[in-house]
Amino acid sequence: MREIVIIHENNEWLVPLRAEFAKRGVTAKEWFLDTGVVPFTEVPSDAIYYNRMSASSHTRGHRFAPELTRAVLTWLQGYGRTVVNNTEVLALEVCKLSQYATLQRAGLQVPKTHAVVGLQHVLTAAEEFNQWPLILKPNRGGKGLGVQRFNNLNELQTYVAHGNHEEPLDGIWLLQEYIQPKQPFITRAEFIGQKFLYTVQVNTEDGFELCPADNCSIEDRFCPTSGSEPSETDAEPASELQKFSITERFNHHPIIAQLERFLRASGIDVAGIEFIENAEGELFVYDVNTNTNYNQAAEQRAQVERTGMGALADYLIGLAGVNT
């Protein structure tokens, strides 16, 4: 029986996972990574290490948490320790182009995207891109910060001319085609242990109009303490009743098998993968969240047999060989 160690930088995101471990009579250790020391020449404990580091950590004041986590995971993997969502996965988490390259190799369609370093090159790049509307967003903005939609070159010229734009964390701007959705929602497929769990449909009518973009990523909407979901004692707002819904529409769609192959090829153990359907019925995958949260209210409404955090706890316990 090995210990389970959760590597993270956000205590609030662990609240429902702790509860699921408690139901099973298991206590997992937590390793909060923001600053610290990596004892590279010492032998790490033989445990199951689950990496929950997020590309948006800097928005919570943890600027170098991903870099520190990469060093820690490198150390752990060097000694052959079991790491769930390893260094290669972390590299995908913080780089959209790396995600898209890997998705394309798996036969999945992604939005047309160009990368630009230096805002002064954006206008020239947009003219060459020549597809409107388009999205301009930082590669590592997090939570949709800095995402803009532009319908034509004049709008983009006005934006650039105003100046005082905050540079992306890594200096990389992404120009991306705007996908007009067939219906006003995006879909997020959840996978645990590289196996499909369920899909969530997220209505975009009142706030996700920039899909595909970082603010279509529902990572923070799924946070149980973000304020977007009610507590157990609160009545759920009517608008939220229509916002999230677990759907079986894609359960037998070929994209699920494609995404599972993508996860296996990439070594990704746990992820929420978001895609959007255009008017012609084509599916575009635009975001891979390797630090995933789950909408508990949607799970309760759908009366799912296996909740996201429950399935995650079971997966980690199985890897650890814990008898519950």
C-alpha cells in the first residue's frame, strides 16, 4: 500500500476530492507547490503522485508554480516514481500549440491558429491570417483573461493602437479562428485513467461567446468555491439550471474513441477536453485541461452513477493498492 500525494497550488479545488477520499476511509497527502526546494539527489518516497498544477496558477499569485512542479516531477520520474499527469502532460497544459500539434497527430481537428510574439506583429499576422472574425488571446492568460474577438481588421487596429496591453505571461499571443457554434453551447468530455467518464454541455448564451478561447474553458466555473455554483443549502439560480447539463449525446460518437487514443498517445491520465460543433456538424477540439474540476450540481441533477471526484479518488486508490 502506497501513499497518495496530491501536488497542487489551490486548496479550494481539493475540497470535493478530500470528501471523496474521506468517504472511502483514505487520507491523501497534499503537497502545495508555490515556492520551495527540490532535493534532486535524494530518493523520493515511493508513492502515487497526482499532479494538479494549473496553467492559470499565476492568476492566484503563484507565478512559478508550474516551473517548480516541472522540476519536482522530473525528480520523481527520474527515480521511477508513479506520476499521474507527468512532465510531458504539464508541458501540454501550459502550451496551446503543443496541445494542438498532439491533437492533430491523433487525427482530431483544431481551430486554425497562429502564434505571435510581440504585439507589434499582430496586425501583419492578422492580415496574413485573413479570416474574420478572429480571436486574439494570450497563450497563458488563464480564466479567459485578455481574450478578445475582432470582426474585422479595423477593430483590431483600434485595439492595438490604444496600447497599455498586458503582455501574455510567456510573451505568446495566439490568433485563432472564431468557430460559430451550431447551437449556443460547448462540450467538455471528462476522462479518468484515460477512460471516458461523461460529457457536460455548457450553455454559452450569457458568457461564452468567444469560443474557442480560454474563457470557454470552464475550469473555474467548475470550481466548487468559485461562487458560480451554490452550496448544498442554497437554492440553485434558474440561470445555472440551464448552464451545465450532463449529456449522453456524444457517448457513442467516434470523437470519444479518438480522444481516448490521444490521451494514451500523450500519456495523459486525467483530463477534461473541450470541443465545439460548427453549423456543418464539424467538431473542433480547442482546449485540453489536465487539471480538471467537476460540476457537482450537474452531476446531482443527472444522478450519475460515478461522480468525477469519486471516480478520480477510486482511480488513485486503485493505483496505490489501498484496500477500502
